[in-house]
Amino acid sequence: MKTGIYPGTFDPVTHGHTDIITRSLRIFDRVVVAVAPNPSKHPLFNVTERVEMVKLVMKHLPQIEVTQFEGLLVDYVERSGAHAIIRGLRAISDFEHEFQMALINRKLAKTVETVFLMPSEEYSYLSSTIIKEVARHGGTLTEFLHPEVARRLNDRIRSLKS
């Protein structure tokens, strides 16, 4: 069984993320969505909340496992017995950073491959950062997020304003 690891912060999980997860099942039998704490990004949701939201959004796909991890990604990939890291590329601007990460990961663990997937066109501009900005300004989120994730994001934004 081929397993891919899709790592990220997922703060919050967007339709762009779920598009990559779903499409990765064309390549892998099983996909582990590995949620990283990533405090340097100052997430709105703690890692437990983010894991819970990804599980909620992906519950219809039994081939998806959602977990959290800390430390070096390649160590986690090797411990998990996975075959590759899955990364989404939205635009050329993502490529340089992702390329560097793939090269350092290959240097650290020669058996770990990185697979790049482009999102569907309708999600190519989405990022959690942009979605949080839309939420801060009261924009409609349902086109970008699962309804429950949109509700939680709006609730969190409101709680921060009060």
C-alpha cells in the first residue's frame, strides 16, 4: 500500500487543501494529513482544533488519516513507513521555497520523495492567510471553506475582536 504524507499548518483547512488531499488519492492508496504546530506562523487555531477540522472535512474518505507531528518531516515520514511527501503548488512563487524544501529533505533522507500537485484552477489562488484576511473583514467564506470550518473561523475572529 502506497502512503503519502501531506504536511501543513491547515489554519484553517481550505477547499484548496481538500482538493490536493482528494486528488492525491489518485496516486496513493492512503494519505496521512500531518498537521504541524508551526508557532512561527501564529496560527489562530491550536493544533488539536486544526486536526479536528481536517478530520471533519475529510471524514467521508476512509483512506485519509489525520494526525499531528512535530520535528523533522522526513523523520516523521520514515517513522510512518510512508513513500512520499505531498506538496501543493499554487503558483510559481511557491515553487522556489518548495523546491528548496524538497532538496533538503532528499539530502536528509535519500529514500523520501516529494510529489508536487497543482490544485484545480478554481483553488489556485487560495491560501489560509488570504482566507483569514477575508474573515477579518467580514467577507463570505462558504466558497472557500467547509461550512463548519467557516463558522469556527468567524467565531474565532469575533472572539479576538471582543
